[in-house]
Amino acid sequence: MGVDGGLPVDVVVGEEYGGFGAAAYRKKYTGAVVTPAVSKQLRDVVLPRFAAGTPPDVVLSTGDKPLELGRLVREGQLADLQAVLDAPAWDNADATVEDGVLPGLLDAGQYDGTQRTINYVATVYGLWYSAALFQKHGWDAPRTWPELLALGTEMRGAGLGPFIYAGAHPYYLLELVLTLAAKTGGHDVVKRIDNLDDGAWKDESVTRAITAVGELAKRGLIAAGSSELDHIASQTRFLKSKAGLLPCGNWLENEMKALIPANFGLTMIGVPPLDGSPALPRGLHVAATAPYLVPEKAKNRAGGLEYLRAMLSKDVAAQVTTESNQLTIVRGAADGLDLSTALRTARDLLTAASDQVITWYFADWYPAFATAAAEATGQYLAGGLQLSEWTARIQSAADQLKQNKAITKYHRS
């Protein structure tokens, strides 16, 4: 990529792990100065530099104030990163960088078909349970939705609130519905939702999924008070073994580390399919987060691109997983590492999913619409909406969004 190994690389990141590529870069280019600057208030630090025409060479947009990427894309501020993906892998000249990335996880950084960011962290969603609690009661992890409902009945008989969720953040419920819908009907179900296709929310797979989730409430399998809990309260009750199943991403362990009891056996499973013949039996919702970008006007743009190539090496990605307890998009980077039960189960699910990784992007593209859809889902589960009202409300909101010319639309191929 035309790297001048004597030039410094200006790296600004929202998390410490974003600077882990510096050592590999300096080892290869011994004359280069690479000293990553870490700032949780990234927007306050970086936006003035974009405005002045002196942006960093590479940025990891995380922290308390991440960048508004859509705006930067519209302003032509972000470089095309395809050159990074087409380049030889840092640690394997016989393969490209893209060959070493898990399937389906680059799409999150594409805008109108151009790779503007590379989202580095693979966040795995699923259902959590306590292996110790299951062993105590002789329960097996459910493999289908009917098995989950039957297990919930056993849990209720044992005095537990079988299923608990954060009612104050109903996106957790919407996530569950969409995962079930995609597992039932395939990738096109959520692609049509992303693309605001007519009638996407009326798809039979979506209807079956929201009906199945509603069964949890109809059968009395929801932990009391869930609709009023925030994420910390619901997770705390779960970790006290007052509830058996919790939907959440694999950040749960990092977020609640101080409260996880010894020998709890925090374990993740994928959302069980509705029946024995799903379109995506290994389907797993995975969100690629933590976007890296290289500014178009970076002083050392080639160095910024090369830094990303280093970050996408197995060695650096393995260090990120070891030290931050997060999975990355780098294929096989977490294999063989000494991981906690929680992260190991998430890793194994991610590996098994392969090309059945489920992704959607409307929540990032159209956050106000996503919030409205989540709120409707929370109301439905709490008994405030009928099924037909849930479908009509969200489909109407999607139709209005599609017709609103003031909002930039994105398309997923």
C-alpha cells in the first residue's frame, strides 16, 4: 500500500485494545513512531481535527462519544478500506486479509457498497444460563422452542422466574424476535427489513417469531416485574439464580464480572429454533461493532491502512481477546486460548455458525425507528398490544420511514 516505514502513524482509539497493533507495526517498520492515544471522549477529540483537515491516520470509534459515521461518510471524510481487505494477510502471504475475516461481518462497514469502516469486535447474542443451576436440577439446554417452553414450566415449578429480561430496554426482546424469524425463514427475512421492503414486517416468519415469544407471557414463564427492570437489575436477579434464562450479548460477563458467583458456570446457548426444520439451524445473531476507519485526508493514509492490516492479524486479535475478554472478527484468533466458560461458549457458537451468522443494520441506520419497534415489542409482551396491532404499528412506522425523503436510506445487497 505504498507505506513509508519512516513516517509516524497517528492512532486515536476509544479503547486501549485499539492500540495493540502498534507493537506489530513497529516491529515491521523499525523507524516508525506509533503511540496510540486513548480517549473515551473520542468525538470531542477527533471531530475538530476533521474540521481542520488534519485528522488522525486511523481511528477506532468507541467509548462514551463515538463518531457519527453516517455523517462522515456523507461528507466524504472516510477512505475506502477495500485495499486493506485485498492485501496479503499480515501473517500469511498466501491469503488475503479478507480471507481471514469471519463471513458476513464486513457488511456492517459498507455504505452504498463501499467499505468505509472495518468493525472489529464480534458481539454474539444468545440466551444465558447457569451451568451449576442446570446441573443441580438435572436440566438440559433446550434445542427447540417447544423444549424451551417445557423447560420454563419446570423452572416455574422449581420456584424460579423462568425467563427474565430488561423491560426498560425492550430492544433485547426485539433482538430475540428477529433472531427467531431469521432462523425460521433465512437471511432474506432481515434483509427485507433492513431494506424497508413493502410488507417486510408482515412476513410469516416474523409473525411466527413474535407469536412464539408471546407464548412466554401467555404461559406465565416471565419473571415477575421484568417489564419494569433495567439491564443491571435483570442481570443481577439472574446471577442470583432467581431466573433461569436471560437474553443478552456476550458483553454480559465483562459488565457483571464483580457479581458473578464462583462456580456459577455462566454459559451461552443460541436461541433455539421454532421447530426441527429451520432455514438456519446454526443461526446466531452477531453484531460487528467497534468500527475502525481511516480518514480520506489522513497525512499518512497508507500507514493507517497498514495499521488496520496489523490489527487484523491473528496474533494481535488473540491479544485483544485475551486482554479485553472480547471476540474479534478475525477467523480462528480465539482458538486455543484459555477463556472463561462464558466467552468460550460464545466463541464456539460463533465458530459453528459460520455462514449462518445473522446480521441486521436498521437499528444503526434508523435508530428512532428501531426504538419504536422495540417499544412496541415490550408493550406486546406486557399485554398492551395485540399481535395484529404490533405488526400494524411497526409496519406503518417502516412505511413512513421509507417515504421520508429527509432521512438518508441505505441498501443491503
